[in-house]
Amino acid sequence: MSLWELANPTLFMRLSGRMLPVLWVLAAATLATGLIWGFFGTPEEARQGASVKILFIHVPAAMMAINIYAMMFVTSLVWLIRRHHVSALAARAAAPVGATMTVLALLTGAFWGQPIWGAPWDWDPRLTSFFILFLFYLGYIALWAAIEDPDKAADLTSVLALVGSVFALLSRYAVNFWNQGLHQDATLSLDSRTNIDNAFWVPLLICIAGYFLLFLALLLVRTRTEIRARRLRALMLSGVH
Amino acid sequence: MPELGKYAFAVLSSYAVTLIGIAVLIAITLWRARKVRRDLARAETMMRRRHE
């Protein structure tokens, strides 16, 4: 089956309906395992002490905030080029999840920053680009809500998603190339010398997988809802009510 | 409960905010899904009746 066939709403509803129960169970099990392991089963870090436990909720939330925007970039592009409605609705469905992840990353970062940096926030390039990403999420959600015609809303929000992806990209790589400000360098690395210790690395990977599975489950439920809402709108316009 | 020392407030607040945030996100998602599904079923029933 080609990926484009999933753009058929009927097929999408059928397949996603089958996948959802499994996804919910996997997400709950993975997230619970990762968080419990991270909170109860990891040692203190030499410099950051017990505050390192915030790693297991901060890093996955930040990664999801950026990757969800990347997903919105791709689905928006698909809408603009191929006009598949499911694609535009998936981007719309993902935005509130991405905005929530951004807020959680900002808040947990502030809680972490206070004892380690001595300040919850600093307008350094890394943190600021992440905050601007949050504003793009809000703008994207507000634009969808403000425009009555769904196709026109999809067009304009897709363009906004493309523009905002610059900040998603900046947020993603700012920790690597912007060596100023309070935020530390990237936590994860493929180089074993600079990567974090395995005692933290394994539960962190499980938490990241848990966040990803949770996002997938939420995305499917929310996209199904958007498809139904569009059908409902069509029925209402055809004079049912 | 692990010994959190002077970081107890930061760690516990972070976990509390995260768990509450995720719980609210799931609750709103499921609530809206249920509401739209119910409204659509009602609208489809009305349409069917109208065509009969």
C-alpha cells in the first residue's frame, strides 16, 4: 500500500481505529517505565545532583516540540502540493500537542535552570528561538480558528508552518552551534565520549519513545476528530440543522 | 522516594507540571473526540430520517 492511500479519509479512519488501542497501551507502558526508572532508578549526577532527574521530562518534551513542528512542516507541504485533506488536518491536529510540549519544555527548563544557573530564564539565542517557536504554535492555532473556510485556513496555516519551521530548525541546532548563553550543549550525541552516561541514557531513550508513542496516539485521535468535524460541518452546511 | 535534597522543589514541580499537562491534554483530546463523534452521529441520523 502506498503512503498516499492513507490520504483517503475512509482508509485512514479504518486503519487508525485499529492501531489506536495498541498505541495507547504501548504509550502508557513505555512512558510509565521510562519515568519511573528515571525518577526512582537513576543516581545523582556529579555536578547537577538530583536535579538531573528533570532530564527525563525536559529533553523528550523539547525534542517533541521541535519534531512535531517538523512533522507539521512536512504535512503542510503535502497539503500545498498535493491537496490531501488528511494531511492538512493532521497538521492542525498536531499543533496543540506541539504547543503543550513546548510549554512543558519551557517550564521544566525554568525549574531546572533556577537551581543550576541561578535564573529560570535568560534571553540567550537558544532559549529565545524556542520561545519564538512557541509563539508560532500559538499563531498557527489562532489562524486555524480565525478563518471560516477550511481550505483557505489550510492554505494560510501551511504557509505559516513553513515560515515557522525556520525557528524549529534554529531551536534544534542552536544547542550545537550557538555557544553562548546559559543553556548547555546538546545532551544526546552519537559520539560515546560526549554522550551522557548509560545510567541516564537508557531510561532517557525509553522516555523519548514514550513521548513519541503518546504523540502518535494523540495525533491519530485528534486527526480522526478533525475528519469527523469536517464531515459534520459539511452536513450542517447542506441543511441538516 | 529518592533523596532529592535542595533540588526537591525543582524536581517535584517539574514532574507535577508535566504529569498535569499531559493529563489535561489527553482529557481535552478525548472529550472533544467524544463530543464530535456524538454530534456527527446525531447529524447523520437526522439526515437519514430526512431522506426516508
